[in-house]
Amino acid sequence: MGARYAGLLAHVIAFRAIVVRSSARFKLGQDESDTSFGEILSALGDNALARAMRTQRD
């Protein structure tokens, strides 16, 4: 996450919640800049998640 870490960390809020329902959704980096997306994929290496992210981005 590089330089983004400090800015994002300032907005982290701790809370407790009771889950009454769940629905799976996948955000695989579609909204990331090309640079950030490349950094994420580099950190993941070659695995199923990284391949899925590449497929969804294309």
C-alpha cells in the first residue's frame, strides 16, 4: 500500500456488530489505478486470487 497506508489508517474505526445476514461480493481491485493494481498483484505473486484479479480487470 506504500504511501497510502498512513492516510487510510487515519480512517479506521473499531466497532462491534451482530451479523444478521450475509451476501458474498468480490471487489478484486477494479477501481485501483494501474500502478496500485500492479503493486497489489506483485505482492500476491502467482496464485488463484491474483489470476482472478487479472481476469476481472481485463
